[in-house]
Amino acid sequence: MQRLRFSKENVQTWGVNFFREIRRFRQKVTWSKIDRAVSSFINQAGILEGIENIKTPTRLFLIPYTSGYIESNNNDTESTFKAGMDIKYGINDSFTLDAILVPDFGQTAFDNVELNLGPFEQQFNENRPFFTEGTDLFSKGNLVYSRRIGGPPSASPSISENETVETYPNTVNLLNALKVSGRTSEGLGIGFLNAITEKTYARIRNNDTNEIREELVEPLSNYNILVFDQRFNQNSSVSFINTNVTRFGDFRDANVTGIVYDINSKGNKFNISGDLKMSSIYDDKKGNGYSTYINFGKTYGKYRYSIASQYVSKDFDINDLGINFITNYHNVAANFNYRILNPTKRYNSFRLNANYYIELENTTGKAQDHWINMNINSSTLKNDFIGYGFLVSPFVTYNFYESRVPGRPLAFPATANAWIYFSSNYNRKFALDVEPSVRIFDQENRLNYGLFVSPRYRFNDKLTLIYSTNYNRQNSDIGWVDFSENDIILAERNRTTLTNSISGKYAINNKMTLNLTTRHYWSFAENVQFHTLLEDGTFTPNNNYTNNKDANFNLWNFDLSYSWWFAPGSQITALYRNNAQNFSNEINKSFGSNVGNVFEDNLNHVFSVSLRYFIDYNKAKNWFKKV
């Protein structure tokens, strides 16, 4: 629950606006008129007067929780009990402190894990409320990927030839976290976030003696974010942000600092924005890295444009508390777009985008990416959404990461892809989302195509079910699979991915809901020819390499939860979850067999109940007076 903040002034004038989103019509209604010709809306707020002589109560809220878990699989059954507390305290009329003591995120939504054959980690959405609520300040400069906090350990265990890793934890326990955020009357926003994670060990077995030893893979660690954001001229700002990760002992530490600016002209017709960032890694491998970005654009009217450029040095690394995949490049991007500002005889909204992008590797000057794109997004008078577009990359580009060896690029052929999507009005009982796509390559037999279909049906005002299926096929895809002596081995592979999911919500009443989410993911990659990567980025057939590097991966997730808001801010949630996954180097192209195999041996069951109770200090203090 949130409380409005009031300053200590006896007479106050507020800039305010009220938004109502009518989801079934895909419309937004505002109290103060928003001019759609202007890209920003904060400076178009209405004026609220008549706020006088407000006595602000203490803003202190306590949310203790308790939860219990029973986890079961074919090997064991375990039970866990947890208890902790969330605290929200209004330091003054401008700043609020949020803290979690002994947090519990066991009921957050599951991650959509995929079969990852590429050189980079998979990026996941943040589903933990503490890291999603009131965190706008911390997103300045895109330096924070909060999943790092409590994510996988930062180190791998060192093992000898007669040892194997028996247990390597997927996550690190978060001990506590707090954040302070707010904005002064002079427009200075201040954000501070700190989190501490506990020591984490891997278990290693000696194959000769069967003895188990533990090795530290993540020490006690402190994560810190500090942000200052100064607004001026109604809709402009300059920000300073610093992120720091300190790992105790002989482990890697990191610090990243950034200056971010967003300057709008009078009338908000033009914008210049950008940043300057520096990363410092404290270990034996990396030092300081730099990144700078600048963008200029017209942000007013039907016709708008922008041009931007970025430079990233080789050693720029924000991955201890942020996420970035590629470095050592510079780029130029340009955009032109046209939009209607008011409904016409055919459209409620219409926007045409034309984009150009080129990215060059700093050391060699070779193009890592180079394309032209045009797309149209529109909504009809019946609130159906229609979009379509194409992207052409007409020249060979070079992937400097697929080979897993620095300085050894893989040439990527010229390519073109096109797509179209249709999303019917969700106000109808039956609605449908459809998106087919195709991508062709200047390489023999190489072709990608896919189809996404998602029907939804609203049975009544209480029950809606949504089904989604996504099919993707990659023929003659080229990617790294292994090293053999001094060779980099590539595979020419056919890959098929099929994802099916169902989600639904049943509103028992205005305080109770049943929620269902299921997902089955199946992807297999069948290698048809191995190749050796050559120095110039091309490849030649390798008939001597015969290892089985095929991949067949299944993942199943099922969540069924019951939620009861029995008092303001207070909730009981019961969750039944089961999940399983199966990986094999043997390809099985039967859908039914894959579904059956994923359940056969490794289905995990979790039943949990969580109670959160909201306590308002202003009411709680009266409890003791009555005693």
C-alpha cells in the first residue's frame, strides 16, 4: 500500500494527472489533456490547488511474513520454514526507505529458460517485487541488472582430474536489502540501494575415495547503487550513477560510474541525450573500460527523426551488477518516423518507422552489424492491432563472439527477414494474436521461419484463458560446438523450437483469485555437418570430427496459486508448483515422447503457503493504548 506524501507547507499547489487505462478497448484516458504531438507528458500535468493545513502522519509500515514449503521428487522430500519482514518508512515528505529482512522470493514467477547454444548468457525478467517497485531512479544509464543480486555464483570451483562437481548452486541467498529513494522540492532525485548476499559453496566429490569437500564459489558480497538525478527546465535532467560490487576475500570486485543527460528544448521539440560511463574491474585480468553515447532528435509533431552514435572500449564491463554482451565497437544509428496524432477514417493510431544501423569492431574495422529496417504499427477503429515490416542486412558481417576465441570472427552472410502481426480487440470474448515471420540468407540451404499464435477466450467477467504456441525452425544454422586440437569446430545444424503455454485467472470475488500458468518448452538441434573455422571468418568441412554434439532439451513449468487479500495490504497465497527438465544428446522428434520423458524421472513438486500482514504504525500504536 502507498500513502500520498505531503510537504510541511501550509498551502500547496500540485502538478497532477490521472490516467485510466481501459484495457478492453486498449485506450488511455487522462484528466489533464495530453498533446500527442509532444513526446513527454510530465510537463503537461494539470494544476491542483486547495491543499491546505495537512498534518502528515508518520509513514511507517511493517509487513511481517511467514511461509512454509514442502518440496518433493523421486529422491527426497524436504520441508522449509521461513519468516521475515518488509519495512517501509517515510523519512520525510520527500524520501522513503524500503527494507527487506530475510527475504523470501520462493513464490515469484518462474523463468522462461531456453536451450542456449550461443556465446552469451540468457537474460531473465526481474519478478521480485522489491527490485521492480519504485526503482525508476535506479534504471538511469541502464547499468543495473538486478538479477545479479542473488543470481549464480561468480566463481567456478577448481577440481583435479579425479574430482567431479557434485553440487553447484544456481543462486546465492540474499540476506537483506534496503533502498532509499525520493526527490526534493528543488527537483533533485536521490536513490540508494544496498544488498548483501551470503557465502555459497560448491560440493566436490573425490572419485577415488568418495570424500566430499566444499569450495567457496561466492563469498559474503555487498551490492551498492547510488543515483543523483537533477531535473530542470520542466523536462530535462542530468544524472550521476555509481554501482559497486565488493566481494570479501580474494574475489573479483567491480565499480561502474556514469553521467547521463537528457536535455529538451523549450516546448519539448528537440532532444539531445547521452551518457559517459567508466567501468573498473579489480582482478588480474581487466582494468578500466569506457563507453559513451550521444543522440539528437526531433521529438515533436507528425514527423520525427533522430541520429545517434556510441563508442564502447574493449575492457568496458558492467556485468557484476549490470549486463552487457559485446564490447570494442562503435556504431551509428538513424531513425525517421511518421505518426498520426488523431484518429482518421481508418486508424486510431498509425506509425511508420525507418531505421538504419551500422556497427564496426574497433580493432579491425569490420562490420559486426549492418542493416536497414522499415516497419508499420497501427490500430484500426475497431481496436485491432496490425503491424508488419522487413529488415535487410545486405553485406557480410562478422560475429566476434561465436567462436569463443578473441580475435577469431565468424563471417555472417547477407540476410533479409520480414514479419507481420495481428492482434484483435481484447474486448471481444474471443481474441487472437498471430505473427508469422521468415528470414532468408545468402547461404545455401539456410532459412529461418516461425509462427506465433495465441488465442484467448473470456468466458465471463471472472474467467479468462490464454493459450500460446510458438514454432521456430532454423535450417543450416551455423554455430560453435567444440575445440579440437588447434581447430575451432562449427556445426551446421537444423534446429526446431516449440513452446506451448496456458495462462488464466479466475476471480472468485474482489478479494480472491485463482491463477494458472503452464509452459512446455522443447528445442532440439541436429548437426548435419561439422566445419572448421578459418582465419578469414569463413569455414571448411571437417569430416574427421565425429563427437555427438546434438541437443534435445525439454522444460516443463506449472504454477497454480490461490490468493486472498483478507485485509488492506495483507495476503495469503497458496501455491502448487511442479517443474522438470530433460537434456539429451540423442534427438527425439516425437512431441508426445518428449512430453512424456520430461515427466518420467525428474518431476519436482513444491507446495507453499505464504502469509503477509500489513501493519500501519498509526493504527498499531492505538492497539497498545487499549491494553
